[in-house]
Amino acid sequence: MSAKGWTRRTGRVIATGRAVLALTFLLALWLDPVVPVRGVTLGYALVSSYLLWTALLMIIAWRSWWYDFRLAPVAQVVDILMFLSAVYFTESPFTEFQSPFLAFAAFMQVSAMVRWNWRATALTALVLLSTNLAFGITLYQMGLDIDLFRFSRRTIYMIVLSSILIWLSMSRGSGRTVAFAEPPGIPGERRDLLLDSALRAAAATLGAEQVALAFAASEEPWIEMRRLTAKGIVTERLAPEGLADELLGRRSTAIFSRSRKRQLALAEDGGLEALDGPVESRLADLLGADEGIIASVQSVTGSGHLVAWDHKNLSFDDIALVRALADEIGHALDREEMARLARSAAETGVRQAVARDLHDSVAQFLAGTLFRLEALRRWIREGNDPEGEIDSIKNALRREQGQLRLLIERLRRGQEGDRRTEIGEELRDLLAEASGHWHIETELVMDQRPLPVSVQLSHEIRQLVREAVANAARHGKCGKVKVELSEQAGHLNLAITDDGKGFPQIPNAPRPRSISERVEALGGRFELHSDGAGTRLAIALRSGEPA
């Protein structure tokens, strides 16, 4: 058996260690003519009986998880009595190292530590110390040949040993973590592969022939059943009747035997409790699992039960192991759901950003081009030469084609890194183009000093200005648009003013959606002031420079 397997067989290790310790004690008595110091016949009989008792416990531990757990407290009491008997039969001024005093004491405390918790370890230490002290004093008062100095020294050794073991037991705690290999693929799209990996990990860890997970998802009307068999993993959907209520409730992790009507369950205080009576699990009935282990799996996406059965061997150690495995499955499902939501949010953000860019550039440009074509038709009907306007429209189309290619290239490359550009020059070119395109007057007001910003922020500002100018020309019927840009305390203040007819003077008048969404995405502030004499948009954005 591998080292990992032994960590799940604490009961067997304890039982085997106890038997070896008893056999060693008996051999030590037989090989050394000095001991037993007193009661030779009785001593041999008692140690031989103890050896038979330990052999019986070892057989039980290897055959039954139920009786191994139920007999553990009895075995601990017998061990303590045997410890006191060993002190009586072997303790004398001439037996410095013959007495199994420390060996028995260490064994019993380690047994309590790995079987139960630090409280059981402390209780065992207290019983050993008090009874040993009382027993030694009694023997001394009876006039037996006992060296009190050596007896006291070994008592101090035992106090030190007990303190260390109690501290280790408290540090050890009851929590365990189990990890299983997450499958390859894109996080957020691996849920089924992740559950399959968890089932295989459970089967390999527990040595189970069959493992199943029944899961009631919060957003699905059915029960999802995944089952690992000798033929592989089988998936099916079950009706919620009869199973949904059971799966939605959290149950104690437990080893169960339906035919024998018994359970060894994890209690709320972290200990174990033996329960007699019918095993209430419709899932185990449905799976035909007579003896196995069951645990709840809790996740933000739903809840379910993990069942493993047809084990080669079961041990009370498996309860903590399966509890940790079920928790890890729930955490993995939560991580997968968070990754899915993050991907969905990112995709939504990209879609909205592309939609804003297409609206503020292509859609508005096409609307302006239609406006110019209608004007060109009237111009031709009046007998004027259209060549100049046609060339102007062609040039505008070429520029827009270039801008669209830049947009596509930026989407392909992603962020532009730390590259910066001069926003003033770009805005002057943009307003000159918008003036000819919409047949309006434009003006840019900003400091003479250069104002470099990141390429990404420059793009966002240009899109804001394009959209504002297009809205003012199309809907506000303006004759002039003035753009003011300044930097102060790490913020860019952008003001766009027109002399159009303004927004409707009604309660809760709609704000320009594309501009509002873009400013919000940039983490900025946006204020709109409108009356019959025009509209003013006041926008504040972080420049990325320290204030």
C-alpha cells in the first residue's frame, strides 16, 4: 500500500502499532530475567492477554470501520489500564530503561490525536498523568522499592511530551484540503470536464469502483447526474421530484451501510458520531449503493451530493477526506462560474465598445454623407457643377475608410501600450473634417502648450467629439460647434458647446446614450446643459497623469 493509502487507514495503523507494542513488551519481559520485578506469573498472564486483545482489535480494524470506531474508546481505556499495570510490574530503582512507561504514554496520546482531536489528546494526557501519579504514590506508600526521583523525572518527561502532542494536535486542526487536476481549456467553459476530473480524483483517492455526483443547478429545472463506472462516465438528467429537496439541503458527510442500518457521520463540532437506524438517502437508493460514503457539494450555482461506493476498504479517515474533496468541488465550480461571468462581462464590454465606435464613426459619417448627397442633388438640379462636392465626398470617404482600418487594427492588436499622441493636433484635424462634412463652423479652444495623452484616450476623446458634433448638426440644426479642452490636477476637462435648438425642454429628457456610456466606461463625469439657445456638454476624464 502506498504512503498516501496509509494516511487514510489511521484505525489500522493504530491497531497494528498497538499489537506490535504489546508483542515487544512481552518479548522484553521474556528476554530480560530482571523483569517483571514483581508478580511474575500474573504479569506474564496479563501481558499475554493484552497481546490477544490487541490482535483482536487489529482484525476488527482491518475488517469493519464501524466496530473499529465504536471500540476505540474502550481500547483507549484498556490501554491506560495496561499502562498502569506495566508501571506496577516493571518500576524499580534498577529498571531505568526497561519500563514501557513513555512508549505507552506516547502511543495513547498519538492515538487520541489522530482519531479524535486536541481535546481527546488533552483528556488522555490528564488521565495518564493523574492516575500514574496517584498509582506511583500508592506503590511508594505500600513500601515497594520505587525510586521517587526517577519516577518524578519520568513524570516530567511525560508532561513535556503531552504538551508537545497537545500543541501538535491543536495545530493539526480538523481542516483538510484536497486538490484535483483541473482540465485544460478556457476557464469558464470547462464545467463538465472539471466535474469529470473530480469524479476520477474521488475514485482514485478513495479506492472506489463507482462514484456519482447528483447536482441541482439553481437555474435548471432538472437534476444533473454524473456517474463514474467501469465503462467510463455516464451523464443523465433526472426529474426533480423526490431528489431536489434532498440535494438542496446540506447533509453531514458520513460513511453508511444501508443493509446494516448504521452511519459514521461528521458532527457539527468536527468530531465523529455513530448513528444507528435507517440511512435516509434517496440518491443512494437510486444508485443501489449499499455501503459507501456521501457528502454535500455546495456552490453558488447549486448544490448536490457526492456518493462513492464499492470500496476495497473504508475508514473513518475517509470522512474528512471526502468532506475536503466535496468542498474543493464546490470551490472549483465557483471559480468556473466566476470565470464564466468575467468572460461574459468582458465580451459584453467589447461588444458595447465596438457598437459605440461604429455608431460614433461609421453610422454618423454615413448619416452625414446622406445629408451631403441630398444637398448635392439639389445643387445639380439648380444647374451647378457637382465636381468639387463629389471630390470632397470622395476624400471624406477615403479618410473614413482609413479611420475604420485603424479601428479594426486596434481591435486586432488590443491595447496600444504606453504610446502617446498629441491630442490638440488630432482634434484640429477632426474639427476641420467635421466642418466640411456637416457644413458648419467649428472652433477649438485649448492651451498652446502640447497636451500628449495615451493613444487609447485620444481615440475615446475623438469619438466623443465626433458624436457630439454629429448630434449638434443633425438634431440641433446648429451653425457652430466650439470645443474646449484643458488639463487640471490629472483630469482632462472637455466642453462641447453648440448654438442649435437644444434638447426638448421636458422632464427626464433623454441624454445622448453613446456619449453617456463612453464617459461612464472611462470612469469620468458627464453633465448636460441645454436650453433654446443651444447645448453644452461638460465632460471630465482622468488623463492618466499624476495630479
